[in-house]
Amino acid sequence: MKVSSLILLLMTSAVSMAQNATTVKKTFSRETTVSIDIKADASIVWALLTNASDFPRWNSTIISLEGEIKKGEKIRLKSTLDEKRIFKLKVKEMDTEKRMVWGDGKGMRVYTITENGNGIAFNMTEKIGGLMFPMYAKYIPPFDASFNQFATDLKKEAEIISNTK
Amino acid sequence: MTTDKFTKEFEAFRGQLKSYILRMTASVQDTEDIVQDTFIKAHSNLASFKGESTPKTWVFAIASNLARDFLKSKKRWTENTTDICKEAALQNQQFFQEAMHIRQTSPQGQFEIREHISFCFTCVSKSLPLEQQLTLLLKEVYEFKVRDIATIIDNTEAMVKYYLHTARTKMTDIFEHRCSLINKKGICHQCTELNGIFNPKQNAQEELVKIQMVKDAESKNKEELLDLRMKIVKALDPFESPAAELQLHHLEHNRKVMERYLEEK
């Protein structure tokens, strides 16, 4: 392989690595994070993340999301991660166009949006854990692929909207 | 701007304003009231108009606010509005008697399939969240620019784009699943059924192939078919067309049925 091709390959890998979810496993917890740059206004990304019934339209990892995404409200999420389960989550924090936290007794998902001068940087982290975690850890599927898909879908949809004439 | 100049400008787009409000409220009476209130409000606040937008954009902003206030307490219609209203109409002999009387006696009592397509668009678009419905109408039917719509609905251009995109996607999806004119598996045939009632001697197929959207149903994608549908809506004035009285009678029926249905739900 030529040196220039190798450099190109490494650069391409670096770009896709920036979108790749990573998981840190510990005895009593597991934390998955994904980040992606999106060339769109924070308000568009926020609107996509806070309209529950619209999620399945653009997000291929979500089968259904019922309820209102407002602070203190409970939502019911059905995801491709486990199609048989409905996750009952509470919206714990909402800081418009900046940060949102959903969670239940076992874990917490944090969304953050940061302006970066050319759109926004989106970050999504989910930490699950607790004293009983080692007992049920093996039943929880890995999140990495789903997180990558979530971020990719969000970027695609937000940028399509942003490019509307 | 002088009062005379404003009045002249207002009259030039009054027809568009009226059809815009009708497509939001589905009520002739409420449309008349809102258009009149808009004129009075704009007229009395003429001194505050600084020319930062066109008078038309400014007036549409006033009218949109009044319409939004009016619709705030009302529930949005459902995607299957046409099914619910058809069921109610079939049980209401008076509705058909009145409609037939209009058909036979009124100069604006014709039944045309393209008119019904426009009517149907109004009913289905009332199932969108209000901000999405008015953004879609302002952009695709009344040809305002995204920047002007942001002024009219007092929001950012980014949010206008979001509303527009979601509205288009939902409308495309609804028609794709329901409308038999563009999808053979579509469950709604009301326009051709009504054509059979009001124009019994007419060949519906011959009428349908005159409509570009139907002609292109198999060759165009669903987004392009929505554009063709909106082109039909754009070309028709629901108050002035040869089918106006018949369609407005039908719209009034649907509004009453939906208000009752949503109240009971």
C-alpha cells in the first residue's frame, strides 16, 4: 500500500472513529458514549430530540416513544435493542437546546448539544449500574451499534432539515 | 404607509388571506370574523408598521396570531377524518339533500375531482400540529419564503424548516397510505365515489387522467406527488371556484362532525 493511501485510510478511520460509540465496563456499572458533529442549528436537533411521537419517523433505533418529553414527565420507550420490553423512563432534566436527562432506577441517559461554530456537537451517554448490576449485566445487550445508529440518524435528519430551502 | 395605500394593498391579497384562514379553521363564519379582525387590527396599528417586511407578511402575521388564538382551545383533527365524516354523512340524509340542492341550483355547485382533492388536503392538514400546518400552507400554497414565515409565526428560520420538513413528511405518508388516486392499495376513494353521486353520467377515469398527480402516480415518487397535490391546492380559491358552494357546504359538515367527534373522544 502506498504511503498516501495509508494516510488517507488512517484519516478516514479517524473520522469514523469520532462517530464510534465507546463503552467503559466496570464492576458495578457500564457507560456507553457516542459523539457526532452535526451541521444544523441547535434548535433543529433539540426539536428532533424532544418530539416523542416523531422519533420513530427518523430514528431507526426507536420503535415507539409515548408521552411528552417535558421535565418531570414519564415516557414509554420501545427500542430495537429489546423489542419485547417497554422502558418506563422519567425526564429528569431539560435545559433547552443544551442538555436533557432521561432515566430510571437502573440508569441515566444524558444528551448534550454544544455549539461548535459550524453547527453543533452532539453527545449521548448512558450509564447503567448499581449494587445489583453484576447480577443482571449479562442480560443487557451492548449499546454501541444502536448508539452509532442513533447519532447517524440524528445527523442525517437534522442536516436534511437544515438544508431545506 | 397611508391608510389608502394600506387598504389597497390589503384588498390585493384579501382573497389569499381568506382562503388561508379557511384552510386553518374550516369555518366560513370564523374565517370572515378573523379576516375582519385582522383588517381592523392592522389598520389601527398602521403607525407601528416600520416596513421591515412587506405589508402582506405583516398582515399574515397578525392573521396567523388571531387564528392561533382562536384554534388554541380546539383539538386537532385526526388522520382518518375523511372516514369519520363519511360515516356521519351516510347517516345524515339531510346532508345529501342539501348538497344535491346546491349541485342542481347553485352556479358554484359543480362537483370537480380536483376541487375535492383540495378540500381533502384541507381536512387532512388539520391533523398536523398547528405550527406545522400553517408553515406548510404559508410555504407551499402561499409561496412565502422561509425568512418571511419565521417573521409570520415569530420563530427562527431553523424551526420553520423543522416544521416544514415534518409536515411534508407526515402529509406524504398519510396520502401514500390513504389515497387511492396515487396508491392502488389506498383505502380512500371518496373523490371518485362523490363524483359518481354528483356527476352520474361522467366517466370518472376520463376526469382523473386530466389530473397531473393521477397521471404521474406511477412514475413520480411520493414527495413529488405531494408537490403536485399542493399545486392543485394552490391553483384553487375555495371561495371563488365553480365548485365553491358545494365544497364549503361539505367542509362545514366535516367541521361539525369532527368537533363533535373530538369532544366525545
